[in-house]
Amino acid sequence: MREFKLSRRLLLAGLIGLAGTKAQAQQMDITRATAFVDKAGQDLVNAINDPRLNQAQRRDKVAGILRSAIDIEGTGRFILGRHVRQASPAELQDYLKLFDEIIIRNLSARFGEYRGVRFSLGRSQQRTEEDALVSTLVERPNNPAFTLDWRVAEINGQPRVVDVIAEGTSLRLTTRSEYAAVIQRNGGRVASLLDAMRGQIAQLAAREGG
Amino acid sequence: MNPPLSRIFGPAALVLLLLAGCATRPPADDPEALQEFRENNDPFEPANRALFEVNEAIDKAVLQPIAEAYRDLLPKPVRSGIRNVLGNLRTPTILIGDLLQGNMTRARETTGRFIVNSTIGIGGIVDVGRRYDVHGHSEDMGQTFAVWGMGEGFYMFVPLLGPTTARDLTGFAIDVYTNPQSLIGQGYALDAWNYTRIGMTVVDTREALLEPFDMVRKTSLDPYATLRSAYRQRRSFEILNKDGPGGAVAPAGGVGFGQSVMEPQ
């Protein structure tokens, strides 16, 4: 079974190589996806609960872990959706840079508050051919537990998080609606979204004090 | 649900609706924009956005401060007790939902919890069922319609009620109508009781949403659009009965804010 899978993957890789296209998402192995989420989650929990770190250090550490675990470019493109094609190359480049900063800042700020957090793997299930959904349970002192699902895809041969789903609400779907609304309400201009994102980063930076 | 308020907001909503008009449909030669328009299914978007702003103003001036004071002044066990009582009082609505959806296991759970919590749990103050791992769940007529295969209809934002759809708002009206507490008798005491219950439900629900609301206001470039998307996703999650382990019975039913109502913090 394993050999078959391997050879199929090789065959697939060969075919893709022949076709000369760049494949981003390949089939995601559920065991690998689970191990990946487990590792990334434990790293996050350790950083959040590390008493030797001050708040700024903790935020940097969490940001570093998130940056290596999330497929920021792919997720950013998914969220921009149909507007990717409207954007000029320079705009797209700007957008991906701004998106990286916003997503990392927002998630680090949110996870950074979870002192004393514990995290365990729930039931895991394969969803589609392309990615796996790994379910986890997040517990905090004096707070009820909640489920957090991680959508994991194989990006250039490595498992990467492409979405987090808290109690049924997908971050990338919600953000896609948000960004689409900003563009649509400003005459369909991607530049208006970039302005709004710059404004938000300035606000977030002011609140964090740097 | 609250006659004086609906008397104020009903006409106001109508005026705003007429003033704001309808959303502009994208041109037919842009199929992707057209598809997005259909998926949003928000034909009264300008009016809805105006009502959303009205709600934001009321919320920041009145509801949020009350919810914060409520959390600061009352200790957690008291707030837990209040939430449990309100959840227990929602039993008729939940049971009707379980039965109409043909889910006998959940109907038995709902009935068992009501009996145990109302007696041993002293009128619903203590969620005894939960301690025996029989967790509460929410149902409402909107969810039942969905299980029956009805589409959600267009999106709406109603001040004080929040995000909803044509289907869910219809369901909500039926839930209010079929609630035994709004049927039995008349009189000053009963009116006072109903107003108290409704008022407490609003305060308790808003308290549960303090953090999520804060987060959306802080991080979203378009809170209206974020809420619309989160509401739809959360509703489909509720309709499929996929609630997580930390969930409690939401006193106001599904609040659809992208999270379940949990024990107070």
C-alpha cells in the first residue's frame, strides 16, 4: 500500500514535471498532516507558556512559528480570489507583503493571550484529495474548551496550514468576504484594499507599541 | 419580541430601507462579480449596512456598557446560573426543533435535561445534565426549516437581533409565537416576567459576545461583511449539529457569530 502510494506520487510528480506546470497542492497524507499540526501546535503552546519570555519576545517567537507553519502566499492568493488577476504585479507583491504582516500580527496577538493554554489532537479526517483537516481541542484555564480545525495542504513537498476553522468559522472564507467587500465598495480597485490594509497595520502597530 | 421596541424600530427600519434602496447588480458581462453578488445574496445591502450602523451606535452607547457592567458586577457563578436558567427556559423551542427534525436522541436528551435541571438543578440554575455528560444543544425553527431543505433566502441585518436571513427571521417569529411563556394568560406579573426574561437574554447574549465583537471591530476592514460571512458559516455548522464540546445552550438560540455560546468567563 505504502509502495503503491509512493510510486503513484512519483508517477504524479513525473507527469507534472512532463506537463511543465508548477503544482502547488498535491495529495496530503493524513498521518503527516496530523504529525505536522501536533508539532506546530506544541511549539506554539510552549512559546505561549514559556515564563522566561516577555510579551514582545513571546510575540516574536509565536510569529516565527506561525510563519513557518502557514502557507501565507497560497492563503493570501485564495483570499484575494478573483481579484488576483486584476491586480498589477506590483500590487500583488504589495498585497502579499501586507497580508503576511496582518495575518501574523493578528494571530500572534490572539494566541499570545492564551496563557496556560493546552492543546490536544481530536479526531482527524481527510477531506478532499488536496488537503487534510486536522481537528484539535484547545483548553484554557477557567475557559470552556473549543475545537480548532487546521486545514493542511502539501505545498512544494511540505505540509503547510492553509486555513484555521474555529467552531465552524473558517478564517480564510471570512477574510475573503471582508476583502472582497472592501474592493467592491471602492470601485473594484485592488489599490483601495491595499490602502485599507496599510491603515490597519499602522493601527495594530500603534496598539502593540511598536 | 419586544412590542415598544419594535414599534420604534419597525417604522425607522422601513424609512431607512426606502432611503437606502437596493444593492446594484453587477453587469451581465462580469460573470464572477455576478456570482459573488448571488453568493452574498444581500439584495438590500445598502439598507442593511445602514441598520448595522444604527446597531453599532446603540450597542456602543447602551448594550456594550451594560454587558460589561454585568460581567464586572456579578460573579461568574451567578452569571452561569442566569445563563442556565435562560437556556432551560428555551426547552420548548429546542424540543420542538428536535422533534420536527426527527432527531429522537436529541429530543430525549432535551427532555431529560429539562426534568433533571428543573428539579435537582433548582429551576434550571444548575446544569446537572452537563455534569453527567448530557450536554445541552440549541435548536430553532430556522434550523428546522434548513433541515427540511429550505434555502436560507436573502440576508438581513436587524438592529438588536443581529444578522439573520429571510428563513431564520421567519423561524424566529414562529419560535416567539410557539413559546408557551408568550401564550399562557395575561397580566402584570406575567408581562413583567417576560420583559425580564427578554432583557436578561439580551444582556447575557451580549456578554457572551464581548470578545468576539471586540475582535471583529479591531481586526476587520469591513465588520459588516465579516459578520455576514461568519453568520452563514456558523449557521450551517449549527444546522449540521456539529457543536463543539464546550458549548452550552445559548439563551437566545444560535447567535451565529462564528462561535458557540459557552459558560461565562
